[in-house]
Amino acid sequence: MNRTPKALVTGFDPFGGEPVNPSKQIAQALDGQLIAGHRIVGAILPTEFGASLPALEKLLRKHRPTLVLALGQAGGREGISLERVALNLIDARIPDNAGLQPVDMAVVENAPNAYFSTLPIKAMLAALCAAGIPAALSQTAGTFVCNQVFFGLMRLLARRRGTRGGFVHVPYLPEQAARHAGAPGMPLETMIAAVRLCLETALTTTADEHYAAGSLD
């Protein structure tokens, strides 16, 4: 029996008219790799409010990872965004891939208003900055399917011992940015290296760093 511990990395399929989603490509690229003694399981979630969380829960039951890093695309952001807070809120500006567009709804009724990432996000940020990769802490994962998965993940992990998790947004690929005037892009190879570094840091760091990295807006 293979007793190598697993880390789960999830991405999303393309949405909003985009032909690609870098989060999907990153998860696929890292699938099967060995990072910090953990076998990476890369999986793709549907960009659908009704299907994303059941798919995530199935993956958690199947693989029993010690760490979960969910990825999503945030076109328009300049670099890697390490998400701090998951809100119990859905307010979809565009329809999901099933055509649904919920507005002002809870992710889970009668659940907490928010959950926090349990990953060492400041240590991850420091590692990315030291490697010269544009990155920042983000105080909101939005109110679309990305945030729904982040909230649902942290709610599930709150009832599981020994599993940490969080969410990271990646920007557009250069070819996507070219279709959106003024939007920044980042090469796929840089994003894969960034997520790999995030995983290495999270899997080897038990206590997060303590320094100012908040925002004024």
C-alpha cells in the first residue's frame, strides 16, 4: 500500500467565455508530482454553483489529503493572490457554466459568516516575493464560484482533524490578457512555479510569519 501522504490541488474549468483557465492547467501540470514528501493530486472542479462543492467533497473522501490548495482565475489581478477570508456569500455578476446566477445568497444557510485560510499565507507570500514572483495577500476571494469553493472547503476542513487548506487566485495568461485591454498576464510556467513554491512552503511551515501585509483599501 502506498502510504505517501497526499496534497490536493484543485483548479476550475474555463468560464465567462474564456477558452482556457490557468488554474486548470496548473492543477494538471502538478498532478502526480512529489513535493515536500507529498504526492500531489491535481483535480478540476466545475465552475458551477450546484456541482462544485459535491465534487470537492468527493475528492476529499477519496484522497484524504493532509493539505488542500484550491486555485481559481482572477482576471485583472496583477499577480498571485493569497486569499485570507472566505465569505458565506454568493453574489454572481455573471452566470456560472450551468447558466445559474444566484444573487445575495448564502453559500450555506445558518453557517458562520466567514472562515479563514489555515495555510501559512504570510510565509507563502514571503517565499513568492523572495523568488521575484508578483504576489499579494487578498482579503476577499470575490463572491463567485471561487469563493463558494473556498468557503465550502474551509467548512469541511473545520470538521476534519489534521488537514489544512486555503485558496489562491492566479491572473490571466498572456494570451488571455491580450484579449482584455490593459489586463496584466503571467506566463503559465511562472504560475506553476509559484503554486509549487506555495505548496512547498505550506507543507514545511507549521507556524506562519508575523508581519504587516494588509491593505488600506
